[in-house]
Amino acid sequence: MDHPMPKLSERYDLTSRHERSKLACLPGRRFTRYLDDAGNSLYLKCTQGGKRSFVYYARPFKGADAEERELGLETRETTPMEVSQIRVTAAKMEHVRRVEGRNPFVVAKRMVPDLKTINDLVNQYKGKHAGRTLESINDMFRDLLAQHGKTRLVDFTSDELEDFLNRNHQHRPCSAMLMLDYLNAAYHCAGDRKTPRRVPDGVIDPATGHNATWNLKTDIGWIADYRPGSYKVNWTDEEWDALMEGFRRTYELASVSCINVLMLELMVRTGARPGEIQNLRWDQVSTLRTKGPDGATIFYRSLRLKEHKNKRKISEDRIIRLDAAGSLVLDRAKAAAATVGYEGTRVFFAPRKKQRDLDKAPSLLGGLRTLKHYMPVQIAGLTPYNFRSAYINIAGDLLGPASEALVSKLVGHTTVQTTEKYYRDRGEPLLVGVVNAVGAKLAPVDYSPKRPKMRFTRGSRQNIAE
């Protein structure tokens, strides 16, 4: 239902979430301010980019230009109590301006409370961004806020952050580096003198500016060892044989813990992301059919993911197609669930009963440790993401480097450039092979040159007769 266009001449109850939902930036403007019905120069500012914040907007003294001070962000989680506190702050600033005759923006820093939790720190940083950048920040901090959103800033040390990264990002070093950059920027944003809400004393070193993210990129070994493009694999035939032998030995000799190894096998057979396999549910498994080259109907199993990493970029569901061996992995997972009596919705369940009761996802790193134990030959620097990269390289070898767009679609990338980060460069021989393959497809043009017509002059005919 569309709301009628709000009027700037009216006042609105900003403590009401329903009332605020009707307010938006007017068309053709960069931003629009709506006055609170309590007065005190408190406005709700809505920008064209989607940012919504409570601001104090007034002239500091007669004859001066009007200034603005942000007092807080407006989100879906904003409660009436929080708006009431913002009203109190605006009323104090208005009293300083009207009654005491002082500049309210000079004393505003002492009126606005400091940031207390990680949630406050991240929300203030998000308030300075909009659009695609804001979506990236929300995705990056989702796990951190779920686990440490209510943690006080004074208690959130480098050790706490390092423990969080080891538990959640060890198989994604690039994501860990990006999150450290974002979090460091959030700390610097809170330490800026222009920011209305600042962090408590001791959270940021006043002399050096160091915070909880300081030096973690070098202190955490798996982040320090990461190099862009290191997901590219170039395994030898011996290493491939050792990997497949490790899968076979695990299934023969290991206990129910092989459920973690089944995830790795499905990754190398489908090129799926680690999170897509870890959180796979049985309602996402379906059977599809298509027509083969000879017109016969082919049935195959697939994984249909309605929620995936690039859902905001492409509205389509992500479909992961399985071959017979990939389908066998799902059957083995179902048999393992029946063995331990697991009746949940997860395809891959946690080996321990306590974790299964909490519906926790199994550990990929635990599966990797089990697989390495049974591999006759070790692969240096093996990580869970290498299994996805291995699929990309195999598909690229079979289809040729000119078919990277098709490989990108198979693995769920939105651009070919992303796929190229995983695809190792095989150099000139493959390019020459593509040229020769195209040349072989086009048969040589066979023709016989026509004999040119000769023009004779009187003198040339006389020479031929002689």
C-alpha cells in the first residue's frame, strides 16, 4: 500500500515506527528533513541513498548559518525508548541555544553517550554508507554481530577477535582480511572528532590509534600466509590419486566422522562453496530432467539454493547439478544419518550428538584433518576452498579456456573475472591448442586457380609462328 506524500509543513511523531515508515526522501532531492512533533529542532533526515538518521538542525546563534548534528541512526530495530533518549538530547541542546545563549554544537559532544557495544560501533559505521557498499558491510558483519553484537567494546580484545576469526573464517582468508579492514575503518570512524558518538577511553590508543584489529594480519598465521590467487591448484596425477585414495580409505576405515569428508567430496564434484555444502538441507535436493543430444530424456539430481551469495545481484536460484557420483554422496549421507538416528533436515550433520541437537553445521576443517590422515601422499597447503578451485580447473581443462563463461555459471560466479582468480594459467600451449581446434573445425578451402587469359599482339603472334 502506497502512503500519501508527506508534507514538510507538518510535524510527525518520530517515536512511532509506523509514522516513520511513511517518511522518505522526496523525489528530485538529495535529502529531506521531517520535524518531530515535540519540536526542539529534532528532525528525521532521509537521503536519496537510503540513509535515515535523527539530526539536530538549527542556527547556533542569530545571523549564523544553520548547522546539523547527527544524534543517531533510524533502523527497523530502533525502539521508542531510543528515540525518547534522542529527544532528551535534542531538548538539552535547544536549551543551551535558547536559554543559555551558547553554541549547542560545541557542547554536543558531552551530551551524546559513548558507543558501548560492537553493535553500536558497526551501526554507526553502516550509517555512513548506502547502496551496494552497505549491503557488503551487512554481509561482512553478520556473523560477528550474531556472536559478539552485545559484547562491550572495552571487553572486545584482539584475543577475542582472533578467536572469532579462527572459528569462522579460517577457510576464507580473503574474507577475514576484508573484515579486518572494515572493522578497522569502523574504529577510525568512531575515533573521528566529527563523529557524534565516540568509543570509551582505552578502546583506541590515543597515541598510536591502535585498536583490536591491530597487527592481526601478521599475527594470525593463516592470514599472513595467504596470497591473492592462492586458491589456484595445479595438482599432479600422484596428488589426485592420493586424494581419491584418501576418500576411499576414510569411508572404509573411519567411523561416522566421515560425514565431514563427504562434504569435501561433494565440493570437488560440484564446485560448490563451503557454506553451500555445510548448510545444505534435504528440501533443497530435487530431481530434474532434460533432453539429451539424441532426444532421450535424462534425469539428474540437483541442488536448488534460493538463498545464495549473489542473490542480490541475480534474482535467480542457484542450481548445482550432480552426476551419478555426486548423487551417491547424498545417498551415503542419508545412510550415515540412519546409522546414528539423525532425523533432522540437514544433509550433512554434526558428528557429535550435542551439536546435532543444537542443529549445528559440521566442520569442514575437521573433515580435512580426517582426510589428510588417510591420504598416502600429502598435498602442501591444502584448504577446503582448494576443492572448489580444483573443480573449476578440471572444468576449464575439459571445456577449454574459451568457455570460462560456462564454468562461471556452473560454480555460481557473476563475472568471468572472478572465475579467472581460481583458474591457473597454463600459458601459450593451451591457447595454440584452441587456435588449432578452431582451425580443424573449419575445413581448408580447396580451389584451383584459373589460367589467366593471354592477349596477343601482332608481334607476339608472329614470334609464336616462327
